[in-house]
Amino acid sequence: MIEDDIKDAIKTAIQMEKDGFAFYKKASAQTSSDMGREIFDSLAKDEQLHLEVFQKLFEDKIEKSEWNSLVNSSKKYADIDIFPKDLQQIEGASPDTNELDALKIAMDSEKDAIEYYGKIKENTKFEDIRQIINEIIEQEKNHYSILQEEFDHLTKTGYWYELDFLGG
């Protein structure tokens, strides 16, 4: 039983990152703002980096070959409603989505991911799964904090930090 729960947590984490990557890449292609496009591209890259972090968290729970199979599978594990399919599904978003809108969309998605993982954590009775999920939540909170700091900085000064700061 515990093994199935761990695998479900792993599959969910992988699916969330894959969905985030797909959304941010699509959003990047849909926005006409150069800076909005750069932000979305940077966020897509971060989602890929999260997969590497998660692989390290799960390395004693799942074989590397099985991990690679799950990450590279085109089959969707679950339809997790965190990341929208595209910008048109977001109220107020458009192909002219600017950098502030891009940051707001990203922050909302990260916040939803944190809440989603929190529910998974609350509903499991296995401590080792709770610990893994908690580490994932911390990764997402860090990502949210960076986005929030960037949003606050931009709205107060009008200047961007270096985009490399957004990395993982």
C-alpha cells in the first residue's frame, strides 16, 4: 500500500512539473511582450529543474529507469487542474500579456500547486510521503517567493532583476 502511495505522489509531482512546463512554453509563444516571453521561458526552464530536484528526493523510492520512463512518457498520469492549458483560459489574459501579468499568472499557478500538494500531504498517513511532499512544497514556495519579489520589485521601481535570479 505504501509503495503505491509513494508512486502516486511521484507521478503527481512529475505531472505537475510537466504541465507547468507545457503551460509556460505555450504562454511564451502566445504573448507578444518580449519580457513576458522571457519570464515564461525562464519559468518553463525552472519546471524542468524541479524535475531534477524531485528525482533526487525520490531516488531511494523509485528506480532511475522507472523515473525516466515516467518523465519521458507522453501518457498523462492525471488531469491536474493547476496550470491552465493556455493564456486564453485565464481571465484578463491575452496575447498582449505583459511582464506583470505573466508574473501574476505564474504566482497564481504556483500558489495553486502549493495548495494541491498540501492536500496530498494532509491526506496521507505515511510519514515518509509527508516528508517528500513537504520538500516539494518548499520548492514551490521558494519559486512563489522569487516571483513575488520580482513582482514587488518591478511594481515599485520599474526595473527587472537579472532573469538568472529566477532560476530554481
